[in-house]
Amino acid sequence: MLVRPGCHWCRKWETEIGPAYPRSAEGRRAPLRRVDVTGPWPKDLEGVTVDAFTPTFVLVHRAHRAVEETVGH
């Protein structure tokens, strides 16, 4: 999950969906990791472009390749 400080939609996602996500089938299959787009960019996400919109959800394959990106809450 790509986030930005002060992002209204990120806070909304965290409040409405975040608490239940780890317990859902999706959360168990695709655990969430939060990456601040204003901070240092992780090496394993080098192929992922930073979108202007947050939150952006990036599904990463075990081989550390981005498979799918979904923008928004």
C-alpha cells in the first residue's frame, strides 16, 4: 500500500478496512506493507512507479515483481 502523509483516503482506508484486512482471505493471501511515497524507495519496488494518487495498492509476486496496481480506496 503506497501512502502519503496527510492522505485523507489513506486514513479512511486505515479506519474502515485496515483493522479487518489482515483477518480476511485477501489479507492472508496478500499481506499489506505500507510504503511512504515521500520516503526512500524500497529496492524490491524499483519497477513500480509512484502514482500521484494514494493509496495505491501494488500486488507483488514472490519473485518481487509487481503484478497488479490498484489506485484508490
